[in-house]
Amino acid sequence: MKAASVLLNAAKQQTRKKGKVDVPVEMYPLFAAVGVAITSLGYFTYRHFAYDKQLRLWKNPDLSNLDVVLNKAAEEEKSKSE
């Protein structure tokens, strides 16, 4: 255990002197995978917001079914009351 603590302290002192942290080579695939995931998240989110016709981001009465639903409910109430 003594050798491990000596090596750990030596590694800490070496990184303090340089001013930058050494990244192990084993981490590069992880960074690449996270980069691909973030890029695809941005792409698919943009594509969903830009091209989805059922998603209403702006006021567009032509795409709204609200009038149909409200008129149907009003007709049902009117027919029940008669």
C-alpha cells in the first residue's frame, strides 16, 4: 500500500507542476460517444421542432382541431338538452 500512495502523490505533484490534467487514453472512446450523443440530440431535436407538422409552436388555426372538438361537444350538449 505504501508504494501506491507514493505513486499517487508523485502523480498529483506532477500534474500540479504542468498546470493541466492528463486524460487517460481509455477515456477517448467515452468522450467520442458522449460527443455523438450530444450531436444527435441536437440534430433530432431541431428536426422535430422544424419539420413536425403536428407540433404547434406558433399560432396556426389551420392545424388546430380545437374547433372541431368544441363544436362536437356543443352539438352533443344541445342534442341531450332537446
